[in-house]
Amino acid sequence: MLAIHGMNSGISSNDALFAARIVLLTPPPPYQAALAASAQAFEAPIPINGPTLLTTRTLNPVVPSDPPTTVGGGTGAVPNGTGWSAVRREVFLPGAVAASVENVVVSEIHYHPSPPTAAEIAAGFLQANDFEFIRITNKGTQPVNLTGVRFLSGVSFSKGLDLQSWLAPGASGVVVENAAAYQFRYGSHWPVIGEYDGALDDGGENLMLVGSGNLVIADLLYDDQVPWPGSADSGKSLLYTGGDPASGSSWVASLDAGGSGVSSFADFQKRYFPGGGAAAGAAVDADGDGVGNFVEYILGTDPLIANPGDASPLIIDSTQPLKLHANCRKGAAGGIRMTLQRSVGLQGWVDAGVEPSIIAVSPELNRMEWVLPAAAGGGFFRLNLSVQ
């Protein structure tokens, strides 16, 4: 403990004297110079094949480091008296190329999150802005080094060199307003690259992302008006679909409130039923529309908003040849078989014998389409979901 006592010669004196006293309350434990069990001696080149943080110390270094040893004139050991140098840390990103417009894209903007829940407020996240994020994706074929990437407008952010500077081909990371809030609400589906200063404007604003050489990677003015998706202004996010990033027609709203990242039924339950409980059960019809939560997850629909009574997940296109189609959340059908079944008089159901084609509708949604041959005849059709 360091106690500072200030004194002067009298009440009217302008002079002052400060006397410092150090009181040792608990003696420090003796330092041990022994190697940690996980330490690796440098006896041969160390292969580095991926993003790596290398932490090193030198025993009895030629050039002293701070602070010096208590006995003086020695190695400048850290900790004092052990003979080891100060720690040195280096980040290696082998094979990574600089970020540029050719390999990096802003793929998602979540500018107007839903308000915090009671649990989020209790955890200290008091504003909807705490849950904002911008997702960046490597669209190239080589790993990208994000060091030096900066947002110059909209929000303020500059990426320093660390392990999160590595972005593998096809991979994404997020720049967030509040990393703890992001983890609390969304989990760790997208790794956090860093935190930005400021907040995204709910009414739209210009976003500019530049690389380490100040070359523009993205420059766009998002909006909450047509042609930009309006539902992104009420809890969903903007998802880039391709084409000109500055055009609103190149973006769609996410399937789910809170943006992308729902890749399992557990994610779906956490997103829509953060408190858990019976209402989150797979077979429960939380919105009373006749469709259980798990099927809502598969179809990419909202389990808290009832579908219209006459809205069937199986849509009929009466043009010839006859087509039937249903939407399916990408990645959700793993282990699930969607089968088109037919009945002549509703007395029994059989496989219609037609395999679906898969058509991408959005970054998160596929359309399963069954084309019926003319010989199939009429009848009733239904969609059967079964576990493979």
C-alpha cells in the first residue's frame, strides 16, 4: 500500500511537503525460474501453418530488459532475479493476403435490433444499440489479413493485429457495438472481430469500409425505405445477396429477428424463446396456427406470428406441368427428409415418387420444388417431414 501524506508549515503557508511511505502488508511469494509445463524450448524451427500467437522469453538475454535485477548489472530479468527476459508476443498469419474489394464484402448490417429483454437489462445491456453488428465475409479463395481495415463513416473502427485479423475463405466475422451484449443475445456463431465506437443510424446512413492502404472496400448508403427491405428497420437485419452493394435491391431482410446465425433448432429456440420453458418445445404450437415450433424452424417461419388460416406451407403452381413447392431453411433439413405425398380420396397417402429440385431464394432460404409429370393425375398432396 502506498500512503501519501501532504503537509505545509502552517494554515496560511503556500509551501507543501509530501512524504510517501510504502507498507508491505503481505510479502510476495518467491519467484520460480522453472519452466511451465506447457513451455516449448526453441531447439529447431517451429512450423506455423495457421493463425498463431507466439509468446516467448529469453533466458539470460544479451541485451537487458526492464526492470533490472535487484542485484544490479545483470540480465534485466523479468520477473526480477529469475534470469528470464520480458515477454514478447508475435502474431503470425501465414498465407493471408491484404483485405480488398476483391476478397472482402460487407455481408450483413443489423442496424435496428429489438429492444433488450428483461434478462438482458438485468445483465446490464440497457439499449437496443448494444446488439448492433456488421458482418464482414471473405468471398475470396485465400485467407485474408484484416489488420488495418477501418470504418471511416457510419461507425468508427480500426482493426489491430491479433488472431481475429485472420479470415478464412468463405468465413465471416462481426464488428459489434458491445461484444458482451452480442455474445449474450446471439452466442458465438460469428466470431467477434472487434468493437466499434458510435452507433448505426436506425433511419439509414453511409457506411464506408477501407483497407490498410485506404482503398475502398465498401461504400454504401443503407436506408429503411424502399427499395431497401423495411423489416430490417424492426428487428431483422440486412443481408447482401450479390450485385451492387450500394443498391437496396441487392439486399433482403433476414429470416429471423436478430439477423443471421440460426443454424440449429437450439439456436432457433434461443432466438425466439430466450427464457426457455414449455413454450419452446419442438411440438408446441406457440402461435396457434397449427404448425409446431420445429416445423416453423424447418420452413423458415416465425413461431410467434400465426400464419393466415388458409396459408399452407405447400404451394401449388397450376401452370403446366403442375408444380408444388415449399420453402426450407438452409441447413435445417440435415437429417430431415421432405417427401411429397399424394392421396386420391384421402383414404391413404403414398409417396408421389418425385424428387424435389432445390432453388436458392435468399442467403438463408431454399425452395424445394416438385414437378409432377402429366401421367401423375390429380388428387390431394401433402408434405411429410421425417427424421432420416
